[in-house]
Amino acid sequence: MERGKMAELESLETAAEHERILREIESTDTACIGPTLRSVYDGEEHGRFMEKLEARIRNHDREIEKMCNFHYQGFVDSITELLKVRGEAQKLKNQVTDTNRKLQNEGKELIIAMEELKQCRLQQRNISATVDKLTLCLPVLEMYSKLREQMKSKRHYPALKTLEHLEHTYLPQVSHYRFCKIMVDNIPKLREEIKEVSMSDLKDFLESIRKHSDKIGETAMKQAQQQRNLDSIVSQHPRISGGKKSKKEVCASSDLEVPGAQDLVDFSPVYRCLHIYSVLGARETFESYYRKQRRKQARLVLQPPSNMHETLDGYRKYFNQIVGFFVVEDHILHTTQGLVNRAYIDELWEMALSKTIAALRTHSSYCSDPSLVLDLKNLIVLFADTLQGYGFPVNQLFDMLLEIQDQYSETLLKKWSGVFRNILDSDNYSPIPVTNEEVYKKIVGQFPFQDAELEKQPFPKKFPFSEFVPKVYNQIKEFIYACLKFSEDLHLSSTEVDDMIRKSTNLLLTRTLSNCLQNVIKRKNVGLTELVQIIINTTHLEKSCKFLEEFITNITNVLPETVHTTKLYGTTTFKDARHAAEEEIYTNLNQKIDQFLQLADYDWMAMEPGSKASDYLVDLIGFLRSTFAVFTHLPGKVAQTACMSACKHLSTSLMQLLLEAEVRQLTLGALQQFNLDVEECEQFARSGPVPGFQGDTLQLAFIDLRQLLDLFIQWDWSTYLADYGQPTCKYLRVNPTTALILLEKMRDTSRKNNVFAQFRKNERDKQKLIDTVAKQLRSLINSHHS
């Protein structure tokens, strides 16, 4: 039962669903029926649905048939009425056609007349329009003709103005004509042509100023030089005819008219090109191009030729080009609005300054001629003053000139080194003889020398110094003048000039002159007479240093006691030279003594001494006497030191001669002969070969020899051994080692020696005595070492 009820319910639901679908099909648009039909096929009862659909279709067919049967008579009546109307319409058509034919025949003549009138009116209107259009077109054509004429005559800026009027005023009125379109299309080409031609003019201008920079710079530097001369004239002659002479009057009288940059170069291409590019809206492009090209030219100008340092003209041409470049840029700065600005100029100047200074440092270092360096300095000053007149900062150039001043000083020192060498090499190292008052005053005028005793002496007489003294003194003054020349126009204070001169002069004295003097003193063939004269000369030059101080003070107006003033070191230079000469004298004397000692020929086995001192020693003493006689003009201490040094060297050399290993044996007779030579030396010392020694000071040089010889000749060993080491010992200067060496040389000859004559009774006692002394001496030596 339940299953039957469920089947019945499902059948009812399906029937209701099919009914809904059919209603939806009847009411839904055909295009949207697809989803509805899909729902039928999605179900499982589509067969039953098809049966219901067929039944519904049959119902609708029956309703349609009923509807047609109801309206059929009305339809037949309408057709009948329509057939009647068609006949009437045909009659109306025939009447209209007939009427139209009649009207056409009657209106043909009127149509022909109206057509002729129409043509006349059209022609009249065309003529009027043509006149109006030509009135508009003729000014355009005239302007275009004017434009071509201006371009042909290279009047590019007016041509550009004409082009502007043509484009903005005339062409818009006739823009629809073909020739106008051609013109409009041609306008950019014309503008570009104007730009290219004006740019070509600018390039010609840039090439022109590159070629004329040298002349422009030369002209500007001449103007600066003439301005300096003018200032100098005005400052030197402040009052003429009771009043001040104006700069304008001096200028007129000096004919200072010099052409400027604008007189040498036509700047109009720049102005034209600038205006053209400004009008064309490409001013920035023009400015960029101009500045870029000028930077390139600046780099070329700032590149110095490799041989610039060889001549002053090389430097002058280099400076002229740089000045010319910046004079042009300064002119452009002041005659155009913004083509170049101060920042651009300053940037170029900074680059130029650094490259110029680097080039000058490099090339000036090759200059070895002080005259060329001085001329270069003057040229740099003029270069700096010229550019300073145009507002460019030049402090770095003057700072660099101080560096060149050091180099100038070096070249001066090299030059004066040659001057001093020539003076010293050509000097005769003899006191200057004077035969009359005129020559005397001339030398005193050249060198500050005062000697009351010499002035009182009658002619002929001699100055104590040789010719190189006044010559060297005057050359030092010439060097100072040369240093002063470099300091001119450097805008330095008097103190700075003074300091510069003093430092350079100190280098001249302490390095250049000092080296020259040292070379003369140290050369091989220098003699004692020359060395003595050098000492005398340097003494006088040392005294002249205060006059050099006064000379510098007079030309710089800076007092020596001013704070920070550099002092001259000439005194030290001449003292060092004098000391070197003194040392050389001592060395020279010792060498001479050694040469004489090489002639010594002692017979160390002689049984008896000679009757006098050895010949070589007599000759040596004679040489020393004559040498020290020349030392009369030397300072006392020098002569005394030389004499003491010679005596000590002689004493030491004689001691070495006595103790040398080659002398293996010697007799008492030989020792007595040697004693005669020493006595000759002592006699020379007592004779006072140079004044100033007190008592027997000079004899003490031979005290070691004297005590040693006395000990052996007197055979006073008991006293020596007993008092050894006591401050009051008679043989205090005798070293036991020296005594032992000499005793060993005499041991082998003791049997023949007269000293032992009293001991001949017992030969063994004699030998025992020598052995005992030798043993005691060795004991002293060992105790001393320990």
C-alpha cells in the first residue's frame, strides 16, 4: 500500500513539473529555451513529457483553426476594396504624367536662361574670391622673396625675423593653399639652414680668435706695460710747472693709444649667432657649444711647446696666447648677457692657473742662465699684472715667483761659483803692491780697509791682502744687486726683500764661496805661502762682513736689529776657511818634515858620534826658520800653533825613527849622534822662531826624547826605577815599554859599548845588570797593564 502511495506521489510531482516546463516554453524567448529543455533531458521522464507536449500542440492547432474561420469574410472584403482603388490610382498617374510633360515643354527656355544666369553669378563670385585670395597671398610671396634675398645676402638675423613674421602672421591666413603648405614644410629647413650658416660663421670666428689670441695678448700686455710706465712716470715726477701732471696728459704725451681686443677681432658673428639661437629657442645649445669649444681652445693654448724654456720669446708667445684667450672671454662676458658667466670664467682661470704654474715650474727648472730667469720673472710679473687688470686673481703666480726666486738664486750661485773660481785661480796670492795715491784710493774704494800705519808709509807699499779680497768683496755686492733685481715688482715688503737677499747671500757665503775656498786650500799644489796669504785674506774678508750688513741695510732700509732679520753668516764662512787653511798649513809642514826625515841616514852601529848635528836636520831646521819668518802677518795663535805642531811632529817622528823595528841594534855612539840632532831641535825651540811662547813651552815638544836620551846616555837606571810613578820623577816622560825596546836594541852591542867599560872586570856582572834592568822594566810594564 505504502509503495503504491509513493508511486502515486512521484507521478503527481512529475506531472506538475512537466506542466511548469510547458508554461515556461510557451512564455520564454526562443533564444533562452535551451536551459529549460536541458532540465527535461536531465530528468528520467522525458518520454512522458513528449506525450504531454504533443497533446499541447494539438490543442493550439485547434484554437488557430477556430480563429481563421472567424475572420475569413473580412479578409475577402478587403481584397475587393483594394482592386477598386488600383483602377483609380492608374487614372491619377496618367493625369500627372500628362501635366508634367506639358510643364517641361513650357519651362525649357526659362531653364536655359536661369542656367546662363547661374554661370555668370558663379564666375563673378570666383573672380571676387580670387582677388581676395591674391590680396592675401601676394604679401606672403613678397615676404618669402624678401626672406630668400636676405639669406642670399647673409643677413641671417633679419632673415630669421622675416621668417618669424611669415610663419606667425602671413602664412596662417592662407594656410589652405598648396604653395603655403610647401612653404610651411620648408620653414624648419630654412631655420636649420640659418642655424648652420650662423654656426659656420661662429666656427670661423673661433678659428679667427684662436689665430689672433697671440696678437690680442701681446697688445694687452703692451697696454699693461705702458700703464706701469705711466704710473712710474707719475710717481717719479709728481710736480711739473707748479702742479701735478695728470695721468691723461702723460698718456697723451707718451702716445699710449693701443688697439683693444674689439679693434683686432670682429665679435659680430658671436652676437648674431647668439641672437639667432636665442630666437630659435636654442640658446642653451649655443652656450654649451661655445663654452665647450672655448674649453678645447683653452687646453690647446695652455699646452706649452716642448722647447719653450730655450728662449724668452717662447715664454712670451705662451703668455700672449693665454692673455689673448682671457681678454676675449672677458670681452664676451661684458658684451653678452649670459653667454659666459663669472663662474665659467673663474673655472677656466683656475684650470689655466694650475696648468700655467705647472708648465712654468717644469720649464723654468731647465733654465741655467740667471739673466733668462730674471727676464722670465719680469715677463711673469707683466703677465700677472695684465690679467689682474682684467679682474683675475693672480696671487698664486706671485707665490710661484717666490719658488722661481729659489731657482734664480741657485742659478746665481752656480754663476758666482765660476766667478769665484776664476778669481781664486787667477790670484797670485801676494800682497797687493801700490805705487801711488790714486791706486791706493781705488783699492780702498773697492774694499773697506783702514790702517793708519799703512797710510803713513811712503810709496811704494803693500796691502796685507792679495787681489782676490777686493774682487771677492765686489762680487758679493754684485750678487746682492742681482738678488735685489728679482725682488722688484713682486709686491714684497722691505722686510721680505731684506730676508730674501740675506738668505741668498748666506748661501753664497756658506756654500758657494766656502766650497771655492776649500777647493783652493785642498788642492795638491798649494804652497805654504799661498795658505798663509789665504788666512790673511779671509781674516780681512771676515772683518768686512759688517760692511756687507750695512750695504744690505742701505738698499732695503731694514735695520739689522729688526726682529726676525736674518743675520749674515760670512764670519763663520771665513773662519771655517781660515781654520781649513791652518789645518792645511799644519799638514803641509808635517809633510815637509817627513820629506826631510826621509833623508836621514844614521849609522846605528857607529862607535863614536860625529862633531855636529846631521846635515838633513840642519837643513830641516833652516827650512822651518824661513817658513816661520813668513808667518809674521798671521794671527799670533796661528803661527804659534803651526810652530808647536811642527815641533811635536818632528819629535814624534824622531822617536819613531829611533824605535822602528828595522833598527835591530844600535850603539851608544849612534845614540850620542842622535842626541846631537835632538839638541839642535831644542836650540831651534829656544831661539823663539815665532813670538808669543812663554818660557820653554816650545822646548817641551822634545821633552820625551830628551828624558829618554838622558836616561840611556847617563845610564841612570837606579833613579828611574826608584822614582818611577812619582810626580817628581826625573824621567817622568819615559815609558817603560819604550825604554825596554831601546834597551833590547843595545843589549847585543853591550860588550863593545863604552858604557860598560867599568864593568869589564866581570863580563857576567855586566850582562846580569842589563838582564836585571830589563826584568824590572818588564815588571813595571806588567804591573801597569794589570
